[in-house]
Amino acid sequence: MLVWNHLKKMANVLGKTIYQLKHQLSSKYLVSELKYQTIKMTVI
């Protein structure tokens, strides 16, 4: 609930919906994770 409330406040400030903000944040995270992986994977 705490995170949802924070997202709601941030979305309100930015003039977006909660879902637009969540999508934008997750998209940025996925792009950065694909460019600079935090967990290295090894092919066996």
C-alpha cells in the first residue's frame, strides 16, 4: 500500500495516471537491465 500511495502522489505531480508512471518506470528499468546486467548469466 505504501508504494501504491507514493506512485499515486508522483503520478498526480507529473500529471499522469498511476499505470502510465508504473509502465514508464518498469520500461526504464528493463532497458537499463538489458544494457548493464546486474546478474551475470553463464551458459552451461
